[in-house]
Amino acid sequence: MMQKLLACVLALFATTVGATTFDAERAKALKGDYTAQRNVAYGYSALPYPGQDKNPTLACAWRIIILKSGNAGGDAIDTSKQAVYCGKLPPAEREQAEAQAASLLKQIK
């Protein structure tokens, strides 16, 4: 009985924490936080946070942002991932991702 109660409490805690994690991570990403930008991009492409849907176009947009936002942490891995995730998109979606990236870059402080 105690194990079931503990499991329920942990699940509730994970859900509560996870529900705010995407919003918090996105807010940090929009402030220029390199790690948060990578986490948001990864969420859109692979393992979304609770409240975040997979979205290949936004995954590409955030990969573009990582490279164009002037982060000192950007490296060859980021360049490679941008090529992979953006390269999977049809041309019209790639253009949409570039437009979204440009718009989001204006918001980054």
C-alpha cells in the first residue's frame, strides 16, 4: 500500500513539475539560454515536455535560432542537427521554419 501511495505522489509531482517545465524552458530559451534553446528544439523533434507537441517545423526553427542567436555554446553538433532536422522538411515547411525563426529571434533578449 505504501509503495502505491509513494508511486502516486511521485507521479503527481512529476506531472506538476513537468507541466510548468516547457513554459519555463521556453522562457529561458527566449532569453538566449543556449541549453534551453537546445532542450526546446529537442522537445519539438523527439521527446516533448508535457504541454509541448512534436512539431518538425518548430524543431527546425529552434535549430536555426541556436545557430543565429549568437550563443557561444553553438558548435558543429548544432550545425549538424540543424541540417538533419531542417533537411527533412519539404521546401514550403522549411521556408515556414525560417520565417518562424526570424520572428522568434526578434524576441530573444
